[in-house]
Amino acid sequence: MTDLTPLLPAAEALIQRLAKAGLTVATAESCTGGLIAGTLTEVSGSSAVVDRGYVTYSNEAKTDMLGVPAELIAHVGAVSREVALAMVEGALARSGADLAVAVTGIAGPNGGSPEKPVGLVHFGIARRGHPARHDVQIFAGLDRSGVRLATVAHALKLLGEAAEG
């Protein structure tokens, strides 16, 4: 089981920042399997800011729940800039949230390739009324749990930046 304790101070600070700004958030998660939403909802008072979380582990879920075109996934692969952006745009469009974050990556230990190594994670971040942004990280040398925790930590950071405008 992944220990979320080290991430709770960042989650608490983000929840306070979002509540003060009157902003809500949605998550669209593949490689983290709901850990971003889970980390946020560990914080008392999170119900004021967490709108919803989509766990879209399969390609079919990305299409069904977020509207990511199946043709896009087939063309560029689920772990890609394009899919991360489509996921975050879908999460924002299908929710009432002001902010959304999406993650798609390879947590390992299997599934990597020279082009897409274990630890590769694409992020989408969006704020209603603004264009979605992409970020990519390679969390090399970490085990599966480490990649997932690093992904959650980076997603919380990106949400904090998006909250600032």
C-alpha cells in the first residue's frame, strides 16, 4: 500500500489555497489510479474544493469517461502529451470544477520501452477559461510506488501553480 503521509502537508496547503480562492478541482488519473484525489480527500475540508476524480486506467475508460478519441490513443499511445491534454480537457468539460489535472504514465516495473521508459509521466493541467498546459517528467530510478508518489507530488504542485492563475 502506498503511504500518502509525506504528501499530506502539500495537500493541506493546496486545499487551503483553493478554498480561500473559491476554486474547485477535478482529477483524471491513469497511472496513479486515484491517488491524487485520494491524497486531496485525506484532508479535512476537502469537500469544499474537490469536485470529482476520474480513474481512467484503461484506454476505454479514457474514451468513455473523458471523451479522449480512441483514434488519438491508437495513433500516439495512451502515455503521450496529446492524451494527457485530452484527458484534462475532458475532465474540465465534464465537471463543474475550475481546475483539473490529468496524469498518464508508466509506473513500472514493466511496460517501459526506449521511447517511453518506466517513470515517464505526462501531465495535463487546466483552468477554466485558459488553455490547457502540458508537463512531462521522468521519475527514473524509482519503484512503482515511488513513481506514483512522485507523480502525485508533482500534480499537487501543478494545481497550486494553476490556482495562482
